[in-house]
Amino acid sequence: MHNYIEGQWRQSSAADMLPVVNPATGEQLDRTPLSTASELDQAAHAASRAFPAWRRVPVTERIQFLFKLKMLLEEQFEDLSRTITMECGKTLAESRGEMRRAIENVEVACGAPTLIQGYNSEDISTGIDEMMIRQPVGVCAIISPFNFPGMIPFWFFPYAVACGNTVIMKPSERVPLTMQKVFRLLETLGMPAGVVNLVNGGREVVDAILDHPMIRAVSFVGSSAVARHVYSRGAASGKRVQCQGGAKNPVVVLPDANIESTTEIVADSAFGCAGQRCLAASFAIAVGDSKAPFLDAMQQRATARVTGNGLESGVQMGPVITPESRTRIERLIDQAVREGAKAVVDGRNPSIPNHPAGNFVRPTVLDGLPFESAIARTEIFGPVLSIHHVDDIDAAIAVVNSGGYGNQASIFTSSGASARKFRYEAEVGNVGINVGVAAPMAFFPFSGARESFFGDLHAQGRDAIEFFTQEKVVVERWPKEWSRKF
């Protein structure tokens, strides 16, 4: 495992290494060097040296590298997808979906020549014109999480380089292999040395990024606690920062919803990627008479879901990322039961054939958990769905808006009026209407609110272009008496 700095692969001088382990099998795949602040400093200087020339490359030429990258990603699609499954644990189908989303962001970033345009007005006063132009920010750093090692870096870096910035990538130390392969592809593109850089590491590298004076912008995805730290420390250093945090995503089920399709969709949302995604449904609110049929159907779907190694045919859900994550999730289920919940489907301590060393938790459904319990407000980040009951949609929306998080909320109904009311009143960044994972396409921002997002501009699309550029307003006049006469 190496860092990539100024166009060269460099072995880290780190004394500490973290094993990279296949969470389904327990097999050690590699070791991540926990690089030092001095190695981050080398990358920052390399990116800073590359920036003046890179920003002068016309945007139409910069995106040619992205067109080539898209082709390479398509060619290596299956290998990258399998790598994600091996180091992250999700099913191969989920990994393929992740890589498709990554490629879509490259495609949207290729539209930078249009997206980066400013605007202008003639004669704001007699003989005076005014214009706004967009210019690159400088050196930008990306700190990505373990749960989407292929997709989330692409929320940011294609837009950053298309806008004329240089980049330092810090992948999660738990899942560094996918970005190692992506950077092997980037190496073949012929980009100027220093435009894209990769530094492996943990907290020391993160804090060095937040403090480094040459780094002007930071993009982060992770837990809310770490997002708050990154946002506050980065902003205190004068950087622009965008931080996607945690979630406790509610799904509201009205009595007029189609229970069969609703529970199929909710099961995929709650248990897909083993619940380790920021848009996973984890908190179902059954309204009125929907509770009994919804609970019964969810119990059946959770029980029937096939759990195992994501590379094996027929598997619908893989393991969680580490033994520590498995222990934490099972401890939170224990706590929920102590606080009054009933585990109608209990995924603790499963036996998965041929994989005794895997970090498996089967799908779990909790019923009767009190709204006021700590677990009802805690992001479990595992395949656990709690089911609650209220009398009407107003009470459901009140519950949705009472939590600290605001990443996503979904409603299932056949009523357009109820759907519009929910869309209008739910205080979240992403709304799903008869959709369990309201993941925005690459040309829309990946939104978030309250404790789920710190910053102003989100990932993807136009928000990304605005984040990775700074606006400059020019007011100009050319008096006749100053002109040469011919």
C-alpha cells in the first residue's frame, strides 16, 4: 500500500499499519499505512506547486482527462466492484450500483464548460459593464468514509479537477484498496504531476488537512460527531468546508400504502448494504391501521433475507465492516430490548455457514421501542429497523421533525395530498415519496439538514461546481478619451 504524491507512488514512512480485512471472511487483504502529518505536508506542497499551471489549462482540455477516466472506469468496472465487496462487505450487486453512481458523477463533471459559466450585464451605469466569473479555489482535500469507498470520492474530485483545482484524497483507512486501483487508472491519464494526490492515514492526517495553510477546501463524509469536528476545525483555519454527517432516517407508512411493495422497498432500504449507508431507513412510523400488516410483512421479509459473503450468488446482505461494529450494533439491540422493545426478528449472534470469522448481524426488527428512548434517537448504522405507531400523518411529521438528524425521510402512500404535505413539511434534506433510498442523481445535490450536514454547498452537480470555485466580480469601463486614436 503506497501513497501517490506528485505523480509518484511513495512508500509511507509510517511506523503504524492497520490491517485491511475482508469483513465476510476475516482474511487480511493488505495493510494501510497510518501516514504522518509530514507526508500530508509533502502532498499539500505538491498540489500547491501544480495548481498555478493546472488552473490555466482550459476547462475544455481539463475535462478530456475525465472522458478518458470514464472509459477506464467502464473497462475496470467489474474488478473495481469486486474490490469494493472484498474490502467493504456489501453484495456484488450493491458494489456495481456504487460504481455506476461514481461514473455518473464523472459524466456530470464533464459538463463543467457549461456549469462553470458566470454571468454579466452591460451598462449597469453609462459605459460600465459588470460580470461574475468563476475561478478555482486552489488545493482541495477529500476525506471519505468506509461505507462507499468507490462512490463518495467521486462526489467531489471530478468536479474539483474540472474546475481547475488540485486534489488530495484521504480514503478511509479501513477500505483503501478501491482508491489504490482508481489512482492506478488516474496515473495512466497523463495529468500533470501533483494535480491528484493520495495520502493514506487516520486522524493525524485528517487534522493535518484541517490545519494546513495550503489547503483551501475540505470535503468530508462520516459520522455527525466527526463532521462537526472537521467543520469547526477546518472553518477556524479559514477553509471552506462541506461535511455530510450521520442519520436516523424515518419512513412513514400510511394506511393507503400498498403493503407488499412498501415492505419490499423498505426492507431494501433498511437492510441493503447491511444498513451501513447514510440513507438507510432505520425508523419506521406506521400510521393508523397500517401497523399490524406492516409489522407482519416486515417480519417475514427480514427473516427471509439471505445473509452471507457478498461475492456468493444469491446473497442479499453482507457483513458489517468490523468486529467492533458488530459488537456495537448488538449492544445497541440489547439496550433497545432493555428499554422496552421486542426483537420480533433478532439478528444477533447469527451462524453463517462457511464464514465463522465474518462480522455478520442478520436483519433485525424491533417493535414497541419508546419514542423517548435513547436508541430511538441513536444512529445504529447496521441492519436494524424499529417500528413505531402514531394515529395520523400530523403526528408522524412531528416525530420526523423532532429528531436531531435531517438526512432523509420517506413516505409511502397512494394519496397525492398526503405526499405533498409530507414533502412540504418534513425538515430533511432528501425526501422519498414511495422511494426507500432517495439518493439524488449526480446532477442534483446530495442534500442534508440539521445534524446531518454542516456547511452551505452540498456534494454533486451545481453545488459541487459552486463549492470548488470562487466568484469574482469585475466592474469595468473604457472611456473614449483613454483609447488610442487610429
